[in-house]
Amino acid sequence: MARIPESFIQDLLARTDLVELVDARVPLKKTGRNYSACCPFHNEKTPSFTVAPDKQFYYCFGCGAKGNAVGFLMEYEHLSFPEAVKQLADKAGVEVPREREDSAEDHARRDHLQSLYDLLARADRFYRQQLKSAPERQRAVHYLKGRGLSGEVAGRFGLGFAPPGFDNLISNLSLDNHGLEQALEAGLLVRRDDTGRTYDKFRDRIMFPIRDSRGRTIGFGGRLLGDGKPKYLNSPETPVFHKGRELYGLWEWRQSRDKSPQLFVVEGYMDVIAMAQHGMPNVVATLGTATTEDHAHKLFRQVDEVVFCFDGDDAGRRAAWRALESALSVLEDGKQARFLFLPDGDDPDTLIRREGRESLLARAEEAPTLSHFLFSHLAEGLNTDSVDGRARLARLAMPYIQRTKGDFYRSLLRKELATRTRLHEDELRQLEPAAAPARPTAPRDAPAHSTPPPDDGYDYGYSAPPEREPDIIPPGYGAQTPKRRNKPEAPRSGTLSLAERLTCVLLNVPSLVSEHPLPADIEELELPNLDLLLQVADLLRDQPDLPPAALLGTVMALEQGESLTRLLRETLRPAMDEITARRYWRDALKKLEVTQLENAIAREQAAPAPDIRRLAALSKALSDARLTLAAPLHSPS
């Protein structure tokens, strides 16, 4: 496929006013130097969505959505990357260039997928029309009315009807031989292996179109009206439909602009629609498969709390446990999952019709949280009043706790397990998988007079004496009581490590990386998040004139997890003035140089035969560096 030149994208971003682009779709309010609104990508009552005009970048402090103008159009209007670029280019009055022309294979692949989407859309229209005009439609209408559905809700979900018979779709869509093969690939038809006969897959069924995030029909579910099995039939896996990734009702919920803070996950199509009929549009269903990690990612991308609704029988609890396992690896701090087990004989449809919306919401509020379900499930069959039972629970639970994505949530789970097993947290840590040993920054007999790092209250990954030097972090930049460690660890959630702060300084004053380069062999220092700093520094050296929007867009693509999230949040806060940033950068680099020299002296002293001349040279260099560091701070010329 032809590639859009990176230089064109950067120029296009420089031409685009992100504030104007967003404000035309989501009304923004000026808040200080930035603009804010309630996030269009998840439901919230207080604004946490921020647009920075100087950075041409947006960030949501609630759901973590972030990006530039291209990313906003892709997410908000459900566009592909080329489509978003094309829309911005049209607005700017320029043509989108290509580095090479699409190959014949590219065209064929794209045309083939589009033909499947078109065919599925035609089938969708046919099924809807049949619900209005087919001679046998009354049974379908009677069934839907008996379930309490209004015409408005049926229309919102695009319900249709596949009449009895084996060739309704074939004849009404006028499929030729090529069309038959496409319909087979799209899961609309089936072919018998023994006779080669081709016929409609869905017959005498109420039809539920399944839509992707862009509202395109990608498959169907069908509910049988007569006797027979299976009662529910789904489209097979196709080039455009992957049931382990899609959630029924998600597109419809997003279209409703509902502001509920939760999403409910149920098992059936009719449960989703019936709950929407009773004032709960925030309901989705998995498509005949267990909840996957892809499902969990999609769910927690939309809201902070997900309520999984399952039957209270053994099958329902097994499904709930699979959902818990999928949620663990994506459950970040601030997210929550609950597990609502329904009374015997009930499903969400019958329960909400009998008790009403408010009762169901009250049940959800009292439903077990993930932590409660996790420990109670693992404790089944164990005597936790005995030492052996508690030890068994601890060994069963720790692997699951380790899979949790959020650091703070993982810590809380560990505390809860410690309470349940009457063990100390340090004892539980012995059950964690052994981590690879960190490479020490200096031998244990390193000089006791090491100079401390910049004293701004963050962990820089090397030891320091108890005395402290004057702070070099300016007021309002998050200085706090120092807490030093003897080995590098990721900083606490919400704080920035030295490498992250230096990265932030670079994003505001990119020229620093060429004016005052990072020390040689800085990779030898065990600094948390050092790889992020090095990648940004390399990027700025290679492209010193990169515009702010393109720079942040490139940084956003780095896979740095929570570190990158903290950094992007910091870029939306007031930046250091340039003089302070330059002073901070140079002083921090000087302290890193001092630490490198200290480590080099320690390594030489620990050698079997120390080189006296090298030690003397290193000592003199260290003395000179300390003198420079101790000199009064001054503004750069």
C-alpha cells in the first residue's frame, strides 16, 4: 500500500488548529492556557479532557485518550489513518502525496474487503425489509412485541427477519457465481460438502446485525423462531468479523451519547436490547464466546467500571472467572470490575422487566468486586482457618495478583491477601516469581562521600549520603521529601523520575540536546525510564526542527506504558521557563557526570590490581566536576 510521507503529515499537523478542529465537534471551554471539555471517548460528569493549543495535543485524565489532530479524527469519527489524513488535507486545501503508488495487490485486497462490507450491508437491508413485508413476518413481530420491544428500539438496533426457505438471500440479492463465493466468505451462505449445494445460512430467524466501531455491518446473529437447534446462530469468523474482538451493542451505545459511568456485559443479544428498552443503553454482549483480553481492553477504554452479568449457576461462574482472568491484565489503577450473579431462572432481560432499572442498578452497586470474587473463588474448598488452607490460598492467589496491570491496585490486592492469610506482605513477596537481578551501579565498597543527585524528591537509581544539597527543582514543580534507594525502581504512580523530568524539559526546549548533550556512556547508569529519555534525545538529534505536534505524536507511539502516561500529563501543565529549564538540564547532567566518575572510581578500586594513574586522573576529574557543581547557580548567557 502506498505510504503517506512523514514530512507531509508533519506539515499538515502544523497547518491544523487542533482547538478549532475539536471545538467544532466537542464544545471547549478556556481553562488557563489550555481548553477543556467532558471527554467524548468515555462518559464523565466533570471535564477531564484537555486540549493544549501550544502542543497541538489532547489528553484525557480520565480514560487516557491522547493524540494529535489525526488521532482525534480517527477516534471520534471512526476513520482509518488515510481517511483522517485525507480529511485534514481537504480542509487545508492540499493534496495527499504518496511515496509510491498502490500495487495491484493493494488495490485488490482493499477492493475485496470493501465488497464484503457492501454485501453484508445489502443483506442487512434485505433482512430489515423482510421484517416489514415478508408473509411470515408476523411470528417475528409477535415474538418481539412479546418481549416488550418497541419499534423505536428495534429500529435502533436494526433488527430484521430471515424468512423460512433456502434461497431467499441468493435470489433477492441476485448473486451470480462470484457473488455466491463472496457470500460464502462473508458467512451469509453455507455449502454442503457432500452435494455442493449452496443455501442461506440464516432461515426463519430474527436477525441481529453486528456492527464494528465504524458502524459497518460485519456479521449477524440469528434467533430461531420455530423448533430446532441451535436457538442462536452467529456468523462464522470471516476476513471482517472476529468474534473475540467485537462487542454487540457497543456502537449503538456510543451513538446514544449516554453518559452512564458503567458498562454492563451480558451474554445475549436480547438482553442488550431489552435493557436498552428499559432505559439502560450502556449494555454490551460478547458474541457467543468467553470474554477475551481484546474485549476487556475495549470495555475499560470506554468506562472506569464494568459490571459482568452472569447466571448464578456453575456455567455462569465459569464464564465470570474467564472474564476475571481477561480483565486482570488490563485493569489499570482507577478501573473497577464487578460480578453480578443473577438469581436462579433469571437473565438480565427477565430481571429488569420484573424489578425495573433502579433495582438492577442497586444490585450492581452491591455486586462483588473483582478482589472479592478472586479471593472467594480461590478459597472454595479450602479451610482458611488452618495454616495449610491459608498457605494454599496465598500460593493460588499470588500469580493472579502479579498479572494485574495497575501498580497501586496490585498493592491493594496484596494487602487484602495478607489480611485473609494472616501473613506479612514481605512473606507474600517470597511467592512472587523471581526477577532477574539488577546490575549494580557500583561495588559495595564504593566511597562513602558520593555526591547526591539533584535533590527533587525523585528516585534516580543510585545511593546517596544522608546530607542534602539545595534543591534545583523550581517552585511548583513537585519537589517532595527525598526517598533514595540503592537500586533503580520505577517511580511511584504520579511522580516523575529524573529521566522522565529531563525528557519533559527536552520536549519544551528541544535545542538542549544539541547544546548540552547527554553524558557519554549514560546507558551504564541504572536510571528508571532511561530508555524513554534516550529515544526522545535520539529523535531530536535526528530531526531538530520537528514541530511540537509531530514530536508529541512520535513520542506517543513509543511503548512506554505508565511512564509515557505520566510524561504526557506533565506536558499539559505549565512548563518551566526557558532559563530555569536550561539551568535544570545542565545541573542535572553535571550531577550525572559526578555519579559516573564515582562509579568508575569504585570499579577501579575493586579491581584485583587497581591502576594508580587512572585512579588519580578519575579523582582529579571528580574534584573538578564537584567544584563546578558547587559553584553558584547563574543564568545561561
